[in-house]
Amino acid sequence: MSAAESHKTTGFVLKSLSYGESDLIVTFYSRELGKISGIAKGAKRSKKRFANVFEPFSLTSIIFSRKNRDALAFIESCDVIDHYPIIRKDLEKTLTASYFIDLTDHFSMEGKVNEHLFSLLADFLALLARDNVSDTAIRFFEMRLLKITGFEPALTACVRCKTPVTNGGTYYFYPKEGGIFCATCARPQRYDQHVSAGTVRTLLLGKDMEMEKMKMVSMPESLAFESRSILCGFISYVLGKEVKSLRVMEQVRRYCP
């Protein structure tokens, strides 16, 4: 039997689940090791060793051991680097951060390293901590996440005829096809998703725009609606299910404007 190997890394807490009377199964996302799940023995009863360190989207320093990459890790210690108190004081920011964390969890595989995904989460949590929540930030996070995880929708041209998007054109988004069709190729049905060229160009802009310039982009109501419909519908299609944290965030927005 091989000895367990010890590791130290920095990671965001994605989620924690109760295991037995006193333990927690905790999932992190780290820059060097990707997604890691481990057991924290006695965490629910701990007053010192694991006190308040497993809150979602906390950035932590973790020491853990495991016998191989496929085994559940044993979490030896965990210390908070950044608890993001400014985000936690604001309900809308907390719900948005929870959505970002949820998407990171859904679009990552255990042990598969993606430094860009770690950086994306770090950048957007920092943005939430210093700026107000905006539809632009949420949609741009979704676009960047889809891009770096290999699910980027095709928005630069019609998927069928390859004609580039032009101002004033009418387009339709098809999740199954992973992109847009022009009006000629679409033959739209009643429930197909219409998307304007302005919405397409704004989403494409969001893939690579510098973070500090993001606040300069505002989404009119029609554009915000189309962007949300396209991206959230596509994410649900890719995952095969609805992202619960999105529904919670939007319900709170509806009742607490």
C-alpha cells in the first residue's frame, strides 16, 4: 500500500457537504491542481482547526494528503486568505458570487488543471468586491467561462452559410447547433431565440475585454434580455440541467429590486 502524499495549494471553496455527524466533504478549485474534493474530519464540531474556513467562494490555503489522484483527499488544515467580506455584506453580490462558483464547479472536472478558470474566478470576485453587480459582468463571466472550458458559442458568423454578422441583420441562436443562424438559414419557429447583431457584438466584446474597461459597457434592457436568454439557455443545454443558483439569484432580484 503506497503512503499518502502531502500537498499544499491555494483554492476557492466551491461547496461543502455534510458527511456523518461531524465531517464535511469539501470541494476546492485550485490553480495548480484543478478541482479537489477532500474530507475534513470533525469539521462541524471544530472550534479552532476548521472554524469558518469552508464558506463558499472563500480563498484558502489548504494542506491535504491522498494516496493517488483518484482518491478522496484528507484535509489536514485550511486557512482563509480572503473571505471577501465586502461581497458577503451585500445580498446581490453574494448571490452573484455563488453563481460564479456554481458555474466553476459545473464546468470543471476533478483533477483537471485549468489556470485560466482559476484566474477568471479570482478576477471576477475581485470585480464584485469593488464594483456594483451588473448584467454586463454576469454575461461576460459566462462568455469567458464557456470560452476557456471549450464550449464557446459560435457568434461571429452563421453556423450554416458562414456569412459574417452584419449590423442590422436578424439572427437566431440554436443551442443544439452551438451558435447563430442568419434569417435566411434559420427558418425560425415560434420559440426560437431571436438575437440582434448588437447583442452578438457585445457578447463577443466581453470575451477578451480588459477588466477595468468592463464598467464602460452598459446593456440596454432589450440587449440584456437577449444576452441572458442566449447564454443561460445554452449553459442549461450544455449541462443538461438548470443552474439552481441562477434561479435563486433572479428570484431575489425580482422580489427585492
